[in-house]
Amino acid sequence: MTNILVTLTLIFGKLSLLAVGGINSTLPEIAAEIVTSRHWLSPAQFSQLYAISNAAPGPNVLITTLIGAHMAGVTGGIIATLAMILPAGILVVIVSQVWETYREARWRRIIQAALLPVTAGLILAAAGVLVRQADTGFTLTATTLLVAILAWRSNLHPLWLLGGGALVGLILGT
Amino acid sequence: MTNAPPAPSPEPPRLSHAQLFTGFLSAGVIGFGGVLPVARRMIVDEKRWMSQVAFNDLFSLCQFMPGANIVNLAFAIGARHQGVSGAAAAVLGLLAAPMAIVMLLGAAYARFGTLPLAQHALAGLAAAAAGLVLGTALRIAGPIFANRRNIPLSLAVFALVVFVHLSLPVTMLIVVPVSLFLARRAA
């Protein structure tokens, strides 16, 4: 138990500082660690835990809460979440003060411009990894594409899209 | 007569721990499928903690820093008003209730998740969630791709992660220097 908690802290503490572009763009890295190298979850379980974390209200860091809870109960959930948010949070508090001081500096604008394409690529890659894990047939692929278009082009509440997806699974899966 | 002195930018009122906690709590518990839209509305429109410009500025930083964007935002706003304990109040408000809810959902999944009915619903839910991320990614990429120079770099990152299976740090080590070089030349 203690071993698992230490491992969770180390894994998510490391991922916390690598999670540039947010949790979604770090999903491939989380999946590589949890699914591919440690076999704590199957690919299907991983995408389903991700879906559950999306169905609950709150930030998408909740995927780490679920992985922690899956491995070591409520304590594991809390430890994994803290490990995921604390290193990055401490860093952001420090950097936001420096950032504020150099608001108009040229180097700051260069860094900002350089990070934009990287952020876009990482988020698209996260979507690519999730799509590949979740879509195991024609109906599910079509569901993903339809939801993607609606999320991209309309202002429908995400809850409708998630509920609709679950309904499609229920109706067409049985 | 001299011109009136420029109006001093109003000093934002210092928020209390309770205000930070309840503000982020209210955004967290109704933030289905992402907290950013409701958090922005709460901070800028409803409670007027920050102007839209100041919010965008801080949020862009939180996006570029590692970690969950909205959690980072709670850290930064909390610390700005009440130091370390303010950051704790904001983050606890944002996360405590959603963590409890998601662990209950996770327990229900562990108990009933293997039932065929639940399996079908969850497969559909996962497909929809993947679609949500794809749609959001397109929304975020849209304005970034308005600058054509960004497209090849983004596609390179995408390909390195999805097809070459490089880890994030290695991908960043390869792409960020190139991107910095190009941005510096363009600036």
C-alpha cells in the first residue's frame, strides 16, 4: 500500500511538470505510463476512466484522481491528485509573478509565439490517441466524428454530447 | 487648466479566503466537460475579480505552464490575493467536491462496469469524450493555425507523439528549440 502511494506520487509528480499544454495534451504520456509500461489498466479501461472523469463536473485533472483511486482507494485518489497539481502549481505561482513583471519584454513575446504551435500539436495528438483507444467500430467512430464536429462548431453543452454518446452506445450496442 | 490626471487603474479588491473558496467551488461543481467556460464567466462577468484582458493574460500563462490549466489559474489567483493559504483555499474549493463525485462514479464503475449494459453505455461515452477532445483541439488550433507558419510545427508534434510514440519531454526537446528559433527570426 505504502509502496503504491510512493509510486503514484513519483509518477504523477513527474507528469505534473511534463504536463505542458494541460492534462489533455499529457494523456498520451499518462497512457504510456499507466497502460503500456505498467499494465495497471487496459486501453479500454483507460478510455472509460477518462470518459467517467469527463462525465463528472470539475477539471480534467480528475483522470489522475480515478487512476489513484483505482490503485489505492480514496487515499490513492487524493495522493495522485496532489502529486499531479502541486509541483506545477508551485511553479506557476512563482512564474506568474516574473511573467507579470516582464509583460512587455521581447523575449516573453518570442516564447509565447514559439509555444503556440507546440500547444496545438500536443492537444491534437491527445485527441488522436483517445480516438484510437475509444473507437473500436464503425458506430463508435461515427459517434466520435459527429461529437467532434458539434463540439468544434456549435455551442452545445458537453453534457448533451456525452449523454448522447452513452445513449448511442446503449441503443446500438445491444 | 491642466488635463485631468489619467484615472488610476482601480486596485482590485483583495479577496478573502472564503470568497476564493466559494467562487472556485461554484465553478468546479457545475463545470461539466471542462471548467474553463464557467470559471471565466464567474471571474470576469459575475464576480468581476479581473478584467477580460487581465484574465486572458493570466490564463495564457497557465496554459503554457505545465499542469492543469484551470488548477494553475486557481493557484495563481489564490496566491495573488492571499499567498500560499489563498492558493490552498482556491484549489481546495475547485477540486474537493469534484474529486468526491468522480470517486463515487469510479466506485460505481468498478461495481457495475462489467455489466453488458454499462459496457455499451461506457463505450459510447468514451467515443463521445474522444470527440469532445478532438472538437476542443480544433477550436484551440484554429486561431493558432491562422498563422500558417505554425501548421508544420504542430503537425510535426502530432506525428512525433501519435506515430513515432516519442515521449513528451523528448518531443519538446526536439521541437521547442526549432520553434524558438523560428519565432525569434519572425519577431
